[in-house]
Amino acid sequence: MTDVLPLLAAPVQDTLAGWHRFVETKSEDVLRPLFAEDTVFRSPFAHIPLPSRDASVLILTNVIHIFENFRYHRTLVAGPYDVGLEFSANIGEFDLKGIDLIKFNAAGQIVEFEVMIRPMKALQALGARMNERIAGRLEEYKKMGAAKP
């Protein structure tokens, strides 16, 4: 993973290191400062983007506790402020593969975070577990996303 880091802007490298600390520690205190206040989160479950740092933190701090055997495999760099992180994990009996597409601002803060996961059975299992943990808490953010042009 370190061989692609020089292609990234220095603040992005720092934020990416912080992201990996979050994955290791599962700490909201590590995660929250990595995101810009106006971050947009694109979930594989929502047909609209979810705006705000709070929505991103709510989702990611819960997902990281649901995934078992979570690990990153590849870092894909699309420019000094764009990264794709290929990952795998388990949810119970289901193996999953996914990618985090992350866009950063010039200060290195995350401004867009999009998640794609396959196969469908694993995505459905994740949805069921997320619903158990945060049911109803995303409605405010969904309304905010629907109101944006």
C-alpha cells in the first residue's frame, strides 16, 4: 500500500493514516476529525447521498463493529485527492468484498465517501445488522439529502 502513497497529496496521506488508525481502534474520536463538516456519504442502501459528517460517523462507527475479519487488500489512486480502498470481511456466514471510494479536499479532509459491497446476500446481511443498530437514526440525514438539488 505504501508504494502508491507518494502519488497522494501530503494532507491526504495523513488522513489515510488516520483512517487506518480508525479501522484498528474503532474509535469515533479518531474518525470524526478526518471528515469535513459537509461530507457526503453514499451508501449501498440509500438512493440519495447522505450529507454531513455526523451521518458518515454514525454509519462507519457501526459498520466497523459489524464486520468480522475486516482487511484492506489494495489502494487505488485516481489522483492526489482520490482513493479507492478494496476490502473484504465477513458478516456471519457471508464473505463480502467491497470498495471504499474516497474524495478529499485540499486540507486532506474526506468530502465524499462511497461504499460498494457484493454479493447481494452479504449486503442484505449488513443491512439487517445495521437496521438493528441504527434503525430510524438516519431519517434526518435522508431528508437533508433529498432536499439538496
